[in-house]
Amino acid sequence: MDAQVSYAFHSERKMNPEKFKNQLVNQKTYAKLGCTQGWFFASLIHPSSRNIAQLTKVKVMQKAGQWQDLYIPPSIRSIVCLNLPSFSGGFNPWGTPNRRKQRDRDLTPPYVDDGLIEVVGFRDAWHGLVLLAPKGHGTRLAQAHRIRFEFCKGGADHTFMRIDGEPWKQPLPVDDDTVVVEITHHGQVNMLATHFCKSKSVYDPSSPRQDNEEDDSDEEDSVAEEYRKFGAADTFRIPD
């Protein structure tokens, strides 16, 4: 859903770059494309073949070497995969699960260095607007180390995808072939961050949840201390 709007905006900007020099005009154009494509009334305008469940088979790996099918509700039209709690200008689609959901569904807050990918679904553009609310979030589908999309013949001849704001039109199989897109955690780097940064490390004392397990290993304590310097603020601080 959001990738199709981004693709349309990107295509128009490439054809008429002189019309996209003002930020306010760009935002209006973006909103206009979202309305004209019918995503505010997806259940009426878009056929059921545009549902994620009809387009692709989704699998997630929550334990090493064990792929399992991920159930996608029929109403979901868009899936967002996140490795940090920031999307589309700073929104947090995953939010912070309450204690009951953390216990019953084994969900955690969206830490930036836990190696997990948060998978969130949206029904339509109205559903996306809930992110404007203080505690608004999408439909939490899963947390996994890997996620795989398997596109087969049938649902449509193309779909839209986006990585880090760069959209493209993804052709889908027209015969018995299968298009596979797999996302996995590969590594991490230190990033500069302010004290008010919403992104939290799993080792940060101010994180919503802390494991109070004691360990006598000096080596692991030193590693944990290094991760606590999240944002590398101490590392690059100019001496007084």
C-alpha cells in the first residue's frame, strides 16, 4: 500500500522534477496520490486479490533453522518489516506491547540490537492514520530473525515494494516459477543518537523491559557495558 504511493510519487517526480521543489507541495501530492489510488477505501476499490494473503505465502524463522508459516488476516493489504522503531518520518508501527501481550504472545518492545524483525500489517490508509495517536500501532503479526515472502503465479502480475524509502515495481511469476524475497538480520553498527532518542538498546537500563539475570563472567559484562554506550555518545565525546 505505502510502497505503491511512494512509487507513484517517485515516478511523477522523475518526469516533472520542476514541480517538486517545495516541501508543502510534495506533501500535498503524496496525500493526493494516497486518495486517488483508493487506499482509504481499500475493501471497496481494491479486489481481494490485492490482499497480502492472496499475493504471497509468508514464512518466519523465530528459532534457528525452523521456518513456520505466518498467518496473514485476509484484510491486511500492506506489511511493514522493521529492524528499528522508526518508519515513515519517525512513526513506530510496532508500539510497545503491554505486559499481557508480552506474556501471552511472547512479544517484546522494538529494540534496535536484539536481532529481531518486527512484522506489522495494515488494512488500509485509515488504519495507517492510527500511528498519529500517541499509542497507535498497526496489527502486530510476528517478531522473527528472518522473514520470507514466496510469490507464486495467480494473485497479480506485479506488486510494489520499498526498502529505506526507495520503491520499485516487483514483477510476479506468470508461470510455475516462484519469486522469493527474504529479509534477515545481518549485522549492526554503532550510531550517534541524542539522549531523547526513542530507539532503545536491549542493554539500556531505561528500556521498557530488563532481564535481571546475574552473570559472573567478566567478559560478558564488558560486552554488555559496551552495548550500553548506545549511540556512541561517550566514545566520541570531546574532552572538557
